Amino acid sequence: ISAGAPVILTAAGKAAPIATVAGSVGTEAVFESAYTYNIAMTYDSGQNKVVIIYADNGNSNYGTAVVGTVSDTSISFGTPVVFESASTQYPSICFDSNANKSVLFFRGSSNYMRSIVGTVSGTSISFGLVVNVYTATIGYTACCFDSSVNKVLAVYNEGGVANAGKAIVGTVSGTSISFGSTSTFESGAVSYLAASFDSTENKNVIVFVDDGDSSKAKAIVGSISGTTIGTWGTEVTFYSSSINYTDAVYDSNAAKTVISYRVQSGSYQGEVVVATVSGHTISFGTAVESHSGNSNYNKLAFDSDNNNILIVFRDGNDGGYIKFKEGTVSGTSITFSTATNLTSAASDWLACCYDTGSNRLVVGFMDDANSSYGTGVVAKLESSTLTSTNLLGIASGAISDTATGAINTWGSRNEVQTSLTIGSDYYVQTDGTI
């Protein structure tokens, strides 16, 4: 232990320097032995389970769901359950933490916008009755849970009316969901939708491609009042050329919304931009390249244990492997780690979520190298031995391994620190620095 270094108390009752614990990737596990696509997923924090929904090409493209259980870097799956006995496309799913239910939106029978509520019990999931949200053709869907009013917000493009951007508020009661009136956030054609809830401002952020305005990438802020969107802000452009594969997630540590997308020109690189919400106004920092090569899907999750943004993507320039990076938000920008491979063969149709019960990243995908089966994999992220409760103090001098030495605990004085400013607060970081 170096002089002046922060020291933790180990489970064995000894002092130790703060160390980094390396991450690892587990073994892939199949959840559907058939061609699997249109994948979406969420984390059920009430049951500590992962819920994956998808279209099962081996069963007439029916909408199907499966429950995953994470154990260290392994994942096991229950029996798949059909929730829509018709071809299912453009699915989205979010978890209602008030009702402890998973809420699904999708284009189902007759190409209608439909919704259903799922309840996880053990390793299985059961469903209430399906509800028609919009009885005409729709395209994309996205959803998020607004914990300030305990409502689900769903957005979609109204295919029957020029693909206009629509939003609707859902209330879960038991295994049922009811909806308020529809609200329009963009009267022109939209696509590639994403939605995220800002729990600091209690606002919903909608991301979309404005096909009626040269396919510019835009975002708008809305707030729920009762059973509808009471107020919309002004839509703001964050990228002025064509993009696709959008996603959005809220970083509760930085109080920022992070948006990912793929640029539809050049090297088709992945980019990320950090957004700040204030009331119904949204502003953006400078876009940062998340991957310089052909970056597909670009899904986001928030690691609430390490306060990092996780971006998962298909690397089109490296065998179609699925990879992930960890990003740290600072102000209105974000920096990324180097990429870690999640697969060693080509894969498609990925989705991801962060399992807060096991502190793991979980990814579902179509495994091109294994008959396009639906497959899951778990990543244990690099972590620190420092926790919120084990910081013992600061070493007053260097201490060799197995030797004894003095640790300045709280209330005493450590005299070997340098370059500190009088009157300032200092904190121990997860890498062991002050």
C-alpha cells in the first residue's frame, strides 16, 4: 500500500489497496432453436429476470417471449411463450416498475399497433389480453416507463396517415392496459423511433428520423398529464443528414440522455450524442464517434453500478461480430473504452439490457453461425473493489504486504497528500486515486 493511498477493508478483515477486477464474457446460450429476428428486451427488476421478445420464423413469425435468468456470466432460459399468433414486427418492450409488469408494443395482426402486458413468475411469463392501440397499419414502435406518473409512453408512426409520429399513454392495471387519447409530435413522416425517460426533469425524450425533412435526426421532449401528453416542446435537430438505428437511454448519474445512431454515409460509423433536458427544451453536445467502421443496431443500456453507458453494436467491418464499449459521460460529451467482443461469429438483430440484480450486461441476438438461432450472452464488466461501504481510510505511510502499518481513519489527519486545494472536497475514485 503506497503512502497516502486510500485503503479498503476486505472481507477477511485486512487492509488492501483499491484494485480493478477484470471483466469477462460468458458462454452463449440458445433461447430459440429457429430463425429469430425482430428482437427486443427489458429487465424485470421485480423478479430479477430478463425478458426477451422476438419473431419466431420457425413458428409462422409469431410474437414470442422468453425469460432469462443470469448467474455470474451464464444465462439460462425458460420455455418460450407466444403472445401474438400472427406475424409480429417492430416490437418494443419496457418494464413498469410500479405494476411490476413488462409492457409490449408491436405491429401484429392486420398490421395494427397492438399491446399486451406480461407477468414474470419464476422462469416463465404469462400474458393478459392483447389490446389494439391503433387499428390501421403502423411501422416502428418505441416505449418507456414514466415513473413520475407511473404510466407507459408508446410512440409509433401512423402508417395510414403519411407515417406521422404519434404518442399514446398507457396505464397498467393488473394484467390489462388502457390508453388515453393519441397525441401527434410530428405531422410529417417519421421512422427509427426511440424513447427514454429523464427522471431528473420528469420528462420523456422521443428520438426520430424526420423523413419529411431530408431524414434529419431530431428529438422532442414531452410530459404526461393524466392519460395523454400534456405538453410538447419544440423538436430539435441533432444530426442534419440521414441516419438510422437510433436508441436512447437516461444516465441518472450525469442527469443526461444519451442517443446513439448510425450515419448513413461515409464509413457508416456509429455516433453518440449527449442531450440535456431543461423543462421542455432539449440541447445537445458535440457528437462523438462510438465506432469508426460500419456500426449496425447500436443499442444502449445504463450501467448503474459503474455509472457508465454501454453501447452494443454489430461490427460490419469485423466479421459481423457483436461488440460493446463502455462510455463515461462528462458534461455534454462522452468518452468510450476499447471494444470487447461478445461473439466470435457473425450475428444480427441484437438487443440489450443491464441486469441490476447481477450487475451484468445481457445481450440477445440472432446467431448467424448457428442456423440463425435466438441466442443470449452475458458480460461481466470491469469493476472496482471499492464499494460504498468498505473505504477504511488513507495510509499514513507505505505498507508492505503482510506487514502492519498505520491507516488514518475518519477524524484523523493524513499528512502525505500533495497538491490539494484548501476548502475543497475530495473523493476516492474507483481506480484508487483521490
